[in-house]
Amino acid sequence: MNGWFILNLFLYFPEDKSEYIPAAFWMLLFLVFTIYTFRWIVRVSKKQEEQTREMAEEVTRKRQKQNS
């Protein structure tokens, strides 16, 4: 029962629906930034994966030369 009272404190539905426009703008802006950030992280991760793969191949080649 006490939880519902706390939730009701944060609920606000304006009569003038134009008050939703700034909230929609900021939500869209943050969504775009989130997508951009996610794509950037994936791109950096792929570069790091390739670098790691190259280093592993180099170590493998050096070990094979030492064993030969």
C-alpha cells in the first residue's frame, strides 16, 4: 500500500499535451546518442579483436620457429 503512494508522487499527466514535446525531443536525442555510442563501442571492439588475433598469430609463429 505504501509503495503505491510513492509511485503516485512521480506520476504527472499534463492537460496540455504540448508539454510532451520537450520530453520526446530529449528522449529521441538520447536514443540517437545511445545508438551512436553502441556502434562506436562495437567498432572499437572489432579493431581490438583483430589486433589480438594478429598478436596471437605472431606468438604462434615465434613458438613454431623456436620449436623447429
